[in-house]
Amino acid sequence: MSRTGNLKVRVVAVAHCIMNRSTRWWTEGKEVAEGPVREVLEALSSMGLGVIQMPCPEFTFCGNPRPPRSRAEYEELPGFREHCLKLARRTAEEIRTLTTLSREPKIEVTAIIGVERSPTCSVNLIPFRADEGFSYGTGLGIFMEALKHELEAIGLSIPMISIDIHSPKEGLLTLKRLVKVGHQIEDKTKRNHNRKKYK
């Protein structure tokens, strides 16, 4: 955190199941997932990042038990797209409130973190139904697509990344790069401010 000039803190908005894996799809016979994704939680803490936990569109609509579905299969559920849009608007408004009402310390949302291969919360790869399970192709999940639109509508541009909860290293490296760039921009701004002040 900056100790000179304006104070700034950084937070990330994360997919619900990164902090609470028990909302992931479950059917009888599947191992029950508990707690957060520990590697991600520890990494966020080490980077000094606060957390906004976004809602889980799938759990809040279907609950558990529920089967795994492709993006197209979720889109075919009556009312599900509207449900995602409502949650996206609520999340975008929460983010706007945090960023506009925080004068000092200023809250900056560094990234939106989704879950790789999720039909609703992925940023890179989404599932498609295949003969034997699923295949994956490039695309945004339903909720992330709606959230991106809602954020743009209120003038916010926030990087979106995906983390593979089974192997989060690559996604966390991307996040670390974003945090580093943010610090570099802040340091440059401070240096320019100090040069002007002492002229």
C-alpha cells in the first residue's frame, strides 16, 4: 500500500467457487469439494489483494445436486440467461460503488478472476457437449460475458483472467504480472508528481 500521497489498495473480484468449492456441480458418487482453492487464497494474500466474491450463477439457479452442463445447455434452461444478467448487473454495481466511493484509501479492482472451462465463469475456454463428455473451445462464460457488458456500460474496463482451479499456477502468474504493471504505473505517477511539486 502507498504511504505517501493518496493511499491505494487493490482488490480482485473472484468467481464464487474459488473461495467456496462446495458450490461446484455435484452428483452422487463425486467427491465433495470443501473450502477455498488454497493456492489461490495464499497467492492473493501474499500479493496484498482484497477479495470481492462474486455469486455463483449455476448454484444460485440450480443448487446441488446438479449435473455438469455445457454453455449451450445452460443457455437452454428457461430464465438462466436472465438470471446471469441480473447477477452481473448487481456485481458491476458493487464494483462501481467500491471504486467511486473510496476516495482515500482508493480501491482499485485489479482483475476479474474466472474459472477455466466453466460454462458461466470462464474467460478463455468454455465447454461444449461431445460424444463422450465435453470438449473445450475459446469463449466467455455466460455470466462473464454479461458482466463484461455491464462494466463497459458504466465505463469500467477491468482485465479478466481465468484460473484453472486444479492447476492455478499459470493464471496466478498472469495476475502477478497485472499487479506488477499496476505498481509500475503508480510509481511512475508518483515520480512525475514529485518532480512537479519540487520545481
